[in-house]
Amino acid sequence: MELSRAFLDELTRIVGARGVVTSTEGRLTYECDMHTFHKGMPDVVALPETADQTAAIVRLCRRERVPVVPRGSGTGLIGGAMAPSGGVMVGMNRMNRILELDLPNRCATVQPGLINLWLSHATREHGYFFAPDPSSQMVSSIGGNASTNAGGPHCLKYGITVNHVLGLQVVTGAGELLWLGGKVQERPGYDLTALVVGAEGTLALVTAVLVRLTHLPQGVETVLASFASIEDASETVSAIIAEGIIPAALEMLDEAVIRAIEEGIGAGYPKGAAAVLLIELDGPHEEIAVQSRRVVEICRVHRGLEVRVARDDAERALLWKGRKEAAGAVGRLTPNFLLQDAVVPRSKLPRIMREVLAIGARHRLLIANVFHAGDGNLHPLICYDERVEGELERAKQANEELLQACIALGGSVTGEHGVGVDKAQNLLLQFAEADLNFMARLRRVFDPDGIMNPGKLLPSHPACGEGFRPRRPTLPDGAWV
Amino acid sequence: MPVSAPALSEAIAAIVGREHALHDPSGLAPHAVDGLPPRWWASPGDIEQLGRLLTLASMEGLAVTPRGSGAALDLGNPPRRLDLVLDCRRLDRVLEYVPEDLVASVQAGASLASLEARLGQHRQQLALDPIGGASRTLGGVLATNASGPLRFRYGTARDLLLGVRFVQADGTVTWGGAKVVKSVTGYEVPKLMVGALGTLGVIGEVTLRLHPVPPASGGWLFGFETETSAAGFVTETLASTLQPDRLSLLNDVALRRAAQPVSRLAVAVSVSSVPEAVASHGESLEKLARQHGVRSITSGEGLWQALAPALDGPLALRLACEIGRLLPWLGQLEARVARLGGRIAALGEAGNGVLRAAVLEPPLERLAGEVVAPLREELGAEGGSLVVERAPLGLKKELDVWGSMSPGQLDIMRRLKHEFDPAGILNPGRFVGGI
């Protein structure tokens, strides 16, 4: 859409000349997030420094019926932070400070552009950390984590972002600037905070986040176990959970991913194994001592090849570095891949992994796996080469079959990445019309004019023509899952 | 055109069966809400019947109050009007439970106790323990966002509810959320239903996150004679790496009513883990308590079940504040009630900043003006609240049981209500801001 000179002037008055990006080269950076399949360049990028400026932007856009697209660090994997119908992209990166650490109340107030890991760095010396740990945490912003309700390896024990957000300062689509929730943990009324978390900017822009801080555990043990088959590893996962042990994290990596990681950074994963489990236990010393012994036994009973406990923090850190950079490393194996984020009930893990292998074989495609096994949250990377005729089509078909299989087992189409434009139509697999209508009406309550991140989160009728342009379906090097 | 009352009685009976419907005034008296008897009572046998009852209610403009065990039927302002009580207790089945998934889908009328019995066979639990709430239904517990001491470790309903099937005011059966532990497909609809008192929809079925029951547990009651010593113990426990399940605070009146060793204040702690960790926690806690001048230490096995009588009574308050301010607020509440010649029995969640209190021998006519109003004003400064959870009708008519809300938030809440229940048939007038 063409924005008028008067509109741009007014926007510039709000954020200042240094707060707007209008050049084509400048806006190019903002045309997609880590999901480069879908691109859409905003007509202008605004970089507010205060909540009041953010509110003024939304009010201006509402008056002129111009789309508003929020963006944090742009590490999303679903095409959430791009502008399919143009409009104003609001980059929150300049609002990146910790506003308050309140240790007696175990919480912190931060601006949305603050990098996730910075908060844990700032609180660690006091004995606390911010539990949600998406693999992108060294670059992704807390506002983005809140807006996508991000997960991460350790949400197996600690829960996802919504479980750690006590309050939000927001600007709704109606232009209201207000605080939802707060430090006091119980309050009468509807839980509006939880609604805005995970809403991907379709209800409101987030201008501050009040997060819960979690006490660092007494101790940590990390177990690495390798297996000759994915099936053995999957059964080990189910057996650990069935034993009543909830590790802090329980991750699986298959042979292809291990190879890619070892060729890349060399994290010390055993080469040649069909699957590796990374199992982290944290809590009271005596508890993790007993549980890690039991976990080692369970791995051995399920035909574990090499089972070892990380000796020290350095070895543990290296194992995690390998895991967190896994998806980027897969770039070594394949020119292109499609990434899935579906979930199955944990007891169905062995079954779905057999299905993943069968689907890959059927379509003659390598499907690499690195995922949050303890939660049943899969991340199959369907590898293909766009230069080979028909491979993309086969990859898409495999992707579709995988999603269907997960839903048939009672799962979900996305466990932590979110919906964005990428998975909007997939919601039709999981929800009936009445369910989607309820959500669409909910959206209208916050955003009466449909200006907030249009085309995202909910499926739209194809005839509506949101105008996004499909591009090369791949992830760039260095994406995190 | 509205149909006649006898025709409506017939229509309701046709949906649920004659034996599950009432329209005779004498039978309806026990189903009164805040003294207002309904014109009909019906108990649906499945969610489809629940949907048809609400379709009928919305077509005829009948005001509906859903209920479970009735334990929290007093919560809320007196209804503006009431025609039909929807009794959900026949919806009591466990629909899906695969222990290996640590997830269960259950109908809303099932009681916490019945679910606990079923989960206990597999050493699993739903970590929601409202004091004295075992006979309460899941739907009621979620709709009122009831919680208990276990929230310190496991969170509240919003952290444990994964999916919900509910019926909208117009009878549309709707699903929100997922049946797996992780899902970010759209808005957090289940969390919208938590604590909404059935004003946006009636909960019919819930999918819940479960936790394993750890192999061992222990409980202790630490008695203190001064606020300073109790506060020191609590603060230091919270700042330590100890991992209690529960960390509750009781005053002397509550201890006496629960038949526990009496001290000015007591801190009740439970720990569950492997036996070795429970034992070492016990030692650490006792050491900390001694450092803070503890007067008595009692092993508290079975303590939590015994606490229910502490909060019994016709007048109950729930105070929410910043975590570290719980003791000062408790003192304030005690002093204000004492000035009127009454006493309170108080049970607080020391790690969460929530306090429940039964007000005993209260001079009702002065309570609203001399206790509730001034406390609310002072609590407002830190974003706290004081909810009158249970009170005689006379007192309820003098105040808003929820207190006031910030106008901006209330406006959004009213818009939500208007969107999903434009005719205002779901629990009209009972929720915040007259919703």
C-alpha cells in the first residue's frame, strides 16, 4: 500500500527522523523473519523508544487504517514478523532495557526488545534465571518470546513463556495503552495477560513485560546416551517419563543432525549412533543424584550404547551449544529444508518416529530430527534440493503427511514456534469452525479494525488475498529450533 | 415469541429427562443463589445436552447460573436475575487418561477426589489443592480459579489447564487449546475460561497437565511467637535453593480451629522428592527455623487435610498482595477486625502473596466500611485486591465482592462479555464490574 507524505510526516513526528526507515535497502532487512518462505516488505519501519510513542503509532495507524506489524529480533520461524500487506512495521529493538529487578517478588520488568539471555545474565548472580530458553535465546527478544509464547528445551520442567509472564504493558489494536496483570499473583477478572501472550501481535503490541524469575536449582546433571536406533531412543524417553521422572530437558538428535553438529562445532556427540538423547536433571542434590542413576539404568535397559554423565560445566555447556545450534548446522547436509513443529502425546513418540522414517523413505527424502522428545514436540527437518525437479513438491507432500499423522495421534500442529502465516491454514486440521470463529471474535474485541498483524495466526479464506508472496522455502544458516 | 413457563418446563425435561429437571418451587429452594431461587433446575448428562439447554436459554432469554458441588456458589455478587440453574455434576466421567502422557481429559462435573483416586493408582496427581476442596468439581475449581498451597511449586489452574470444551451462551459447543502438553495454536482460550465464573461460557470438559507423585514426602509445622521471626524464616527459605511444595502461613486462630499446636504464627512446609532429599530438606528447614527462634516444630503428616476447618464459616475473604508484604497485611486485617470485636482465622500462601481468612464473630454492619473499604484502598497502591469470597447477603448488598478494577482493563472485559454473551444470560451481574 502507498502511504501518504502526510502519514510519513506524522510518523516521523512521533519517533523522530532517526526512528523511521523508508529506503528500500533499509526495509529489505525487514521483509522476512527466519522463515524466508514468506516475504513482505513493510512500507515503513518505525523504531519507537517509549511506550507512548508506540501507542501514538498504533493510534495513527488505526485512524488511517494502516496495518501494524510488530517485530523483535526477527528470529521467528513462522513468517510472523513480516508485512504481507505492507503498512508500518514496529521494531521494538530500541526498547531493550531491564526496567526493574524485584527479587523479593521474584520478578523483573523489562522492555520488549531485551534479549532473552541478557536477563538471565543479569539475575544469575542473585540466584535467579528466566526459565523460557528458546534455542535462539542469545538473540531473540523477550517481547518476541512473549508474543509467540516461545518454548525451549527446559520448558519440559519449567513450562512455556506464558507460565512465566505475570503482566504486560500493551497497546491494543483499539489504541489503548494499559497494563494487564501485575506483580500480585492473583487478581479478579479475566486473564487478559494470558490472551496477549502468544497472540503474535494480533491483539496488541507489547511495550513492557513483567516476567517471573525462577530460582536457580541446587544442582544440575546432564546425561548423554546414544542408541543404535531411533526406536530405542524413543522408547527410552517414554520409559523415563513413565517412571515419574520429569527431567529439566529431554532432547533427541538423530544421526544426520549429530553428523552435522560434529562436522560443524564438534560438541562431543558420539558419531555413528542412530540417535542421541540429551537428558538434563536439575533440583536438590540428592534428587538429581538418585534420578540420574535411574536414568542411566533406563538408558542401558533400552540398549543404550554409550551412556555418560557430563563431568563438569564445560562439558555440559558444549553439549548444549551443539544442541542449540543444531538446526543451523543442518545447513551442511542440505541446501534446503522444511521445518516442522508438530506435537504428539508423549506415549506416541515411538509410533510417530516410525512414521517419520516411513514418510522419508516413501518420498526418498532425508528427514533429520532434533527435538524436544520429553514433550513430544517434534522438529523434523525435511531436507531437499530446490534445484532437483520435483523435490520441493515431494518435501511438501511429506510435510503434509507428517502433520496429518501427528493430528491423527491427538497432537497439535505447532508446539512452540507459533502460527504466523506459515501454519495459519494448518489450524483447520486441529479446530472446528466454531473454535476458529470464537478466536476470530476474540481478536475483534482487541482490534476492531483489523489492523494488527493482519494475515497472521488465524486461517483466512484464500479469496481474501492477503497478498503474501511465497518464496524459496528454506531457513537461513544459523536458524534456531 | 417467548413460550410459556409450562412449555419451557417440558422443553427442559425433554432435553435432560424428567428425572433430571425440576420446576416445582418447593424443590427449587435449595438451589437458590444468594437467596434468589431459580425457576428451573436441570442436570445435563452430556455436553450435547448442556449445549441444547443453553440454546434454549439464549432463545428464551433465561438467566443461567452453572454450578458444580455448590461449594463456591456464594462467590460473586448477587445475581441480577436467575431462571435456570445448570447442575454439571452428572458430567463426571474421565474421558481419556493415558498415564504415560501425564495428561487427562475429564468432564467438568468430576470431583477432585474422584480424579485423585483414579490418578493415584498410577502415582500421578492433578496439582490443585484448594483447602477443603476435595469434593469440589473440576469445572467449579477452574471457573473460580481456586488454588491451594501446592501452587507454590506447581502453579495454578492457568498453568495446568491445557484444553477446554465449553458451551457458549448461544449453545455452541467450542474447543480451545490442545490435548498435548505443548501447543501454541492460536489464542490461550483455556486461560480465558479460568476464573471467569462461567460468564463467557460453561465449561463442559477439560484436559489437564498432570504431575508424578514423588516417591517420598514430608511436612513440618514451625511455630513462631513473633512476626519478625516468622517473616525471617519465610524470607530465608524463599531465598534458599530449597524446593518446598507448599509454604503456608497460619495465625493462632487458624491453628486452634484446625486442632494444631498453637503459636502466634506458624509456617507449614511440605517437601516431596526422593527420600534422601526429603530428609535433607527437613534438616535444613529445622536449622533455618532454629536460627529464627522457632518455638515448636511438629511433624506435619496429614496436616493439609486437617486445615479445612480453619477457614470454615459464613464470611471469608481472600487478600492478594506482593509476596513479601503478606505478614504486614495479615497484621492489618487482624487489627482492623479486632477493633470491631471480631477475630480472623488466616491461612496464607507465603510464597505467592495470597491470604484466605474466615472472619469470626463479625459485626457485619461495620465490616464493609471499616475493614473492606480501607484495606482495598491501601492494597490498591501495590496492585493488590481483597475479594469477599463468602458473605451473608446483607453484606454482599453493601459492596462489590470483587472490589474495583482499573477502568481500562474493565472496558476490555466488558467488550469480551458483550461479544460472547450480548444478552447477558450467563451469571448476569455476578462478576467484576457488574459483568
